Amino acid sequence: MAILVTGGAGYIGSHTVIELDKAGFDVVIVDNFSNSSPEVLNRLKTITGKDFPLYEGDILDRDFLVSVFEKENIDSVIHFAGFKAVGESVEKPLEYYHNNITGTLVLLDVMRQFNVKDIVFSSSATVYGMNNVVPFKEEMPTSATNPYGYTKVMLEQILNDVAFSDSDWSVTNLRYFNPIGAHESGLIGEAPNGIPNNLSPYITQVAVGKLEKLHIFGNDYDTPDGTCIRDFIHVNDLAAGHSAALNYLFNNENLGFDAINLGSEKGYSVLEILSNFEKAVGKEIPYVIDGRRAGDIAVCYADASKAKKLLNWEAKYTIEDMCRDSWNWQKKNPNGFKD
Ligand code: NAD
Ligand code: UFG
């Protein structure tokens, strides 16, 4: 019995593979390396001592997925594969809708064909949109402001409808808040292509000398220091959330659709994160204040009580741990997996 991990070579997927292995699950990875490197598999082997079965291919390719299900005894699926860059999704909506939505439809259809009806899906806090009040709770209305966000809102609806149509399905829909950090070995971590969109890799690339200075998008928000507040969560905590979600799926039957937040419940401002990174790095990190970025909300943090209740999971890592581990990864791999 194995867990199929789509997108298992990616940032969150690779950390989850380690966690699943530690928890005793057999893992099969599918990835097309559109946003990751085959080198990840070597690093996973160094960390775990294992060669995980890797099928290089696209989840849009039905025949490819069928061949994986024919060869492996898949019991359930953790579905990370998808595109995730908000800005790029505005420029390339068709590519985003096709990869994220069609890709998931093909995967669900093949799962149904093989009678595999347990899935853990990577959703996002982005589905809370612009109009909810923190802390975000699962029952709040969902919405989006960009094609990437809409793919998550739509996929949640699709998964909900699938679970409603056939009670054999169990869907654990995890809404991640802001994942940062890296495995403590410094062998795997977040390796964005080109200039990072997200705060943490941008800061560490300034610290390592690849970028000149951080641009802070707005200091006129209604927050104590004027910069936005986010719920940062260590990627290892997220990984542990997936293994908890699998246990939940295995110990209960016919769960239907459950949306569950994975967040730390703590909000840190952009300036607070910067100052924590300065401590981790041991030097000042230059920055300028720019105008607001379109689509940003002032404050975002989770109510994670549902995860605690259903999954017996809560975030353990501190913001100091997150900044230390992100920096450890960046300084050992200034060019990501190209080093
Ligand atoms: P990532 O880009 O590092 O990983 C995604 C992986 O999926 C990559 O290895 C990529 O090559 C692969 N992939 C993409 N399309 C594929 C396809 N059609 N077929 C096969 N493989 C494909 O991203 P991540 O940060 O690890 O995110 C994983 C999931 O979590 C995504 O669905 C993302 O939307 C979601 N998520 C991420 C964040 C975040 O901030 N990182 C926050 C919320 C939700
Ligand atoms: N920020 C800067 N400068 C930068 C990058 C970011 O000031 O160079 C600020 C942003 O304005 C925001 C905060 O840092 O206030 C966090 O921004 P990120 O881009 O790191 O993260 P977001 O909260 O915008 O979004 C991230 C993912 C989304 C996901 C969401 C919730 O990019 O895909 O977390 O999980 F949906």
C-alpha cells in the first residue's frame, strides 16, 4: 500500500515525503519537474537513505497516470502538483486553469477508475479572499482575486461535489497559510525560478547577496507597524499535517469533504519577519518601502482549532526556527538545486 504524492519533488511535497517516510508510509512520487529539479531525489536519498519510486510525467496525461496506478498499489493520494505563482497566473490564466483544474480532474478520474477515493488536497489561505475577518475559520465564505486563487476556490468546489456524489470519497482539503523554512539538513528547501515573489526567499536572496534590497510593499496598512501581517508556518509543520491527515483518512471512513486550516495562529508583520531574519543571518538586511502590492490583504492568520481537534495536529516551530532554517538552506544553496 503506497501513498501517491503528486508534485513530490516540489517545496512542500519533498518535505512531506520525508515526514511520510518517517511515519512509516510507502511513497510513490509523480512530478514533471516543471517547477522543481530531479536533484531533489538525490537529496531525499541522502536524508532518508531511500530511493523513492519516481515517475516523471504530467498529471494532465491520463495514460501516464493510468500506467502509474497499474504498476503501484496506490492506497491514497496527496495532491500537490500545480502552478502557484499569483502574478504569473494573471498573465497566463489559461495555463493555470488547465494545469491546476484539468490536471486535478484527470487525477480524480483515474483515482475513481482504480477505486482509490482518499485524497489530501493542497488548498490555500488565499481562498479566504479580501472580505473575511481574522482569525480565518473554515466555515467562512471563500473567494479569490486572481486566477491562481480561483483555481483553489473552484477545486474546493469540485472536490466537495465529488465527495457529495459518492460517499466512498474522503477529501481532506488542507488550507495552508504562509509556508517558510526548510529541512534542518539544508539539503532541500524552496528554490523559486527567477526573482522570488514571496517574502522569505526574497529576504534570504538579499542576505546572500543575490538581490540588492528588499522592497516592502506598503507600510500604511492598519496594523501596528503599518506592514502586512501573515501567519508563517514551518514547512516541516505542514509536512507533519499531511501525515496527520492521512492517519485521519485511514482511521475514519466516508468522511466526505473537510476543509482544514494549517497555520500557526500567530501573525507576524513583514518588518517583524525581516528583523527575525536579521538575527538569523547576523547582519542588517537592506530594504526600501514601496507602494502596496495589488491584491494583498492587511492581516491574515488562521484559527487552527479544527486541525487540532480532527487531526491532533498543531504547529510547533517558532519564527526563529523558520528564519534559521530558511537561511541555512539559502546560504548552503545560493543557487537552489543548481549548486
Ligand atoms: P512547488 O511548485 O514547489 O511544487 C509543485 C510541484 O508540482 C513541482 O515539483 C512541479 O514540478 C509539479 N507539477 C506542477 N504541475 C505538474 C503537472 N501538471 N504534472 C506533474 N507535476 C507537476 O509548489 P509548493 O510550494 O510545494 O506547493 C505545493 C502545492 O501547495 C501547490 O498546489 C500550491 O498551490 C499549494 N500551496 C502552496 C503555498 C506556498 O506558499 N508554497 C501556499 C498555499 C498552497
Ligand atoms: N512582501 C513584500 N515584499 C516582497 C514580497 C512580499 O513586502 O518582496 C509582502 C507582501 O506584500 C505580503 C507579505 O510580504 O504582505 C507576504 O507576501 P508573500 O508573497 O510571501 O505571501 P502572500 O501572503 O501574498 O501569499 C502566499 C502565497 C499564496 C498563498 C498565501 C496563503 O504566495 O500563494 O500565501 O497561503 F495563497
